[in-house]
Amino acid sequence: MKLFLKRLLLFSLIFFIVDKAFILVRSRCNENEYDKRLELILNGAMNKDLLIFGSSRGARGVIASQIEDSLNVKCYNLSYIKSNIEFHEFLLKVLIRHNKSPKKSFW
């Protein structure tokens, strides 16, 4: 029984130390983020005239910079691969709540 308790205590101690070591990794995860579109929406920095929502077709097939050049409006593509309509509805609600509402939005 003593051996079991010693091993349990040792395991708990090692688990606690390893868990606390990952606090440093977790605190730096947002700096290494590649796609900052959601962060821009939540911080209120997504004030564009034209927003494009969609799934993989919009993410792969629509180039916002070309639309921006041809129409002379600020455009941003919020299409995500493998996304559904509930996610885009959530994006639109959050976008309207935290940012200036866009003039046009395409689905």
C-alpha cells in the first residue's frame, strides 16, 4: 500500500509540474496564430464596405483584393473551409455587434 501511495504521489507531482509548464506555451499561442480574422471581428477592427461569407467555394474561389480593385470599395473575405451556416450567422451577429455594419454582404 505504501508503494502504491508513493507512486500515486510521484505521478501527481510530475503531472502537476508538466501541467504548469504548459502555461507558458498556452500564453503564447495567440501570437503564433495564422488566421486573425476572428480576432479582427471581436476587436472591432473589421470595418469594411463589402463582406463575403461562404464555405470552401468562397474561400478558394473569391479573391477579395481583385473585387476591391475593380469596385473601389473595402472588401474582405470571411469564407472558411468546412464551415456551416450557423457559424456564418454567428460571425454576422458578432460583426454587427462589435463593428460598423457593412454596406453589402454576399453569402
